Amino acid sequence: MQADPTLQAQLDHWRDLPRVQQPNWRDPEALRCAVDELAASPPLVFAGEADRLRELMAAAGRGEAFVLQGGDCAESFAANTADHIRRKVETILQMAVVLTYGASLPVVKVGRMAGQYAKPRSADTEVRDGVELPAFRGDAVNGHEFTPESRIPDPHRLLRAYHASASALNLIRAFTYGGFADLRRVHEWNKGFMRNPSYSRYEVLAAEIDRAVRFMGAAGVDFDAIRTVEFYAAHEALLLDYERALTRIDSRTGHAYDCSAHFLWIGERTRQLDGAHVDLLSHVRNPIGVKLGPTATPADVRALADRLNPRGEEGRLTFISRMGADRIRDSLPPLLEAARDHGVPITWICDPMHGNTIVSGSGYKTRRFSTVLDEARGFFEAHDAAGTNPGGLHVELTGDDVTEVLGGAEDLDDDHLADRYETLVDPRLNHQQALEMAFAVAEMLRD
């Protein structure tokens, strides 16, 4: 099917609009060459997969499923290894089993993976010891090392991001379709987690899950049918040149899809209604999200819904709240009510991480586990009061035993942060904290 020139023009309209959080690419010719190569490369995901995820997001919006999005704050090329990817997938699968039981609903598994190589920053530059250099914007843009050479935005890194994403997606598909995700296997991993006395408060729930799995086996459930899972990739659609280059026109329908991931979201810093990010994603058929912080207003909700979901399609638009535990109970209810009364279907997901970042006494950027849980609790309370459906959870996590978030049952304190503080940007829940959160949220879902 020949591409519609009108659609092509729409897809390029963002170039004439205000853009924020974009790198200062110093070599336009190098950028053009990188973008041309990306545009000629195979898609990373396919239109039919994005359509399927849109159906699942619609089910979550109706209260018939629950979404779990999880992964690194910012992926790195160095950590794009089989072991790192396996541990993240394993952690998300373990969390999903617990949440499935707690919610009595299917859990839609979405990795913040295979594309999260860029990050917005609060300032364009960083100063250390009187030296000012461009801010680190993720491995897709520049290097983390604080040197002039490393911090120069390099368009060639966009190609590295593409190839790293392709490798990660290949492994994710192998893990989730090759028996690694078998329910019985994942359940055994969770039983290992429960052997730690720190998590004794969840013994009752864990025992219930164990009985349910054993009952399924005794009842002759076809376990071969649950040896595989659907697993989707998501990232923030931040780098406009990259996202546009990977947008394809589907030969079946003539619709445009951003084939860099199944699900893309627009960040709190880039959700300007008249801005380039909103414009570009308004023209693709993927399910998309928008982060909403405490400054978001009911008018913002209505305007974004009309702009990004003008046909009122279920599963098309997700709002991801990131208010902060101290503000969610005041800030979220008016937004829920505005969306509910406006009538455009929305799937609501809670990001309890980004609004709760602090600096520890030792100078580390961190979060408190108790505060993260409190924001999730406030999210469920707000939906209960508004009569709307809490559709999911969006969490920054890793499958590794890092020490970046304070607290949890193992009571990580400020002195522990230096042990394994490995994040490139924001602090993540470690493997144990992520599973602990799944058990805690499962209890909230049952209340």
C-alpha cells in the first residue's frame, strides 16, 4: 500500500512545533545519516502486536485486567546483557504472579525495556567542581563519564540504541516463549523469596498462591497452555528524531505505528498540548501514555484526551500519575473525576516512584520504600472514592541486588546506599524490594 502523502505530512508536522528536552546535536550531517539508516532498518515491533496490547490496555481501563510496567530508569548499553535482561524479566514475571492472584485478574506485562536509553533532565548542563558540561541524557545521546568528549551528543548512539533494543527484544521473546515463563517455575522462584524471614508478613498470601497452583495441577489444568506469556516493550518517546525514523505505515491498514516499541509515553516535561511530542504521538496507532504530575489540571486531562484520543477508543490512551505520596490524595481525585465526566475512556496507571525522590544525608539521590508504597495506596484510595478503575502500576526496578532505595523489609539505610548504587540516573527498587512491593500491592488489590 502506497503511503498517504497527507499522513506523511502529519507525521512530520512536529518539526514546525516547539520542542523541549532534545539534545543539542552538533553535527547535522551525522544526525541525518543516522536517521536515514534508522528509517531504512527493520521495525523493532509489529503493528499487530501493538494492536493486541491496545486491546489489553482497554481491558485494564474497564477493570478487567491490571497492567504491570517495570524496568530501569535508564537502560545502559553496558548492562544490555543476557543476565541483566533475564533478571529483569524474571522479576516482572514474579511480580505478575503475585498481582494476578491479588487482583484475580490477568496481568498485562510491559517491560520498561529495550528502548529506555534516553532521559529528560531538569537542566541542560551539569556542574562539578566548577566544570560545566552538557547533562547526561542517556546512552542514546551521550556518555555518563564526566568529560567533554563523553558528554558531546553523538547521533551514532541512536544506531547503537536501535541495535541494543533489537538484541534485548530478541532475548525477551526467547525467555517468554521458551518455557522460562512457565507459571510453575515462576511460582518456585517466589517460594524462594519467601524463605527470607524478613517477608514473613506475606506468608499467608504466599501459601494461598501455592495452594492455588497445586489445585490447578490436581484439577488437570493444561500447564502447557501457560508456559508462555505475552510480554510487551515500552519506553518514553523522548528523542523525536529517533521515534519518527522508526515510524512505519502498516501495509494492511495504511495506519502509522511507532515501531520502536509497543507502548510509548509522553513525559511530564514534554506533554505540552501544542508541543512536538504530543503532535507526533497523536498520529500513531500505538497505545500511548502521558505522565501527569501534581501540576496537572482537570483542563489538562480533558484537552490531552481530546487531542490524543479524539475517537474515544478504549485502550488508546493511558494516564500515568506521578504525584508524590504527600500530594496524590489531593491532586489525583479532581483528575479522575474530570476524565470520568468527560467521557473519553482512559486507563489509569500509578507511577509511585518519580514524585518521591529525595537526597539522602550521604548525598545519594534515593527514595523511601514506605513512601513509594504510600503513593500506591493513595492511588487505590482515590479510584475507590471516584468509582473509577485503578488500571496498573509503573515501577522503576532492576533484577539485581542494588542498594538505591531506602527501607523495605530488609531495612536498607543511608549507610547501605554506597554498597551497590549503580543507577545512571534515578534510584530503582532492587529484586527483593520489587517482589515485596508486589505482595503489598496484592494486599491493596484484595481490600
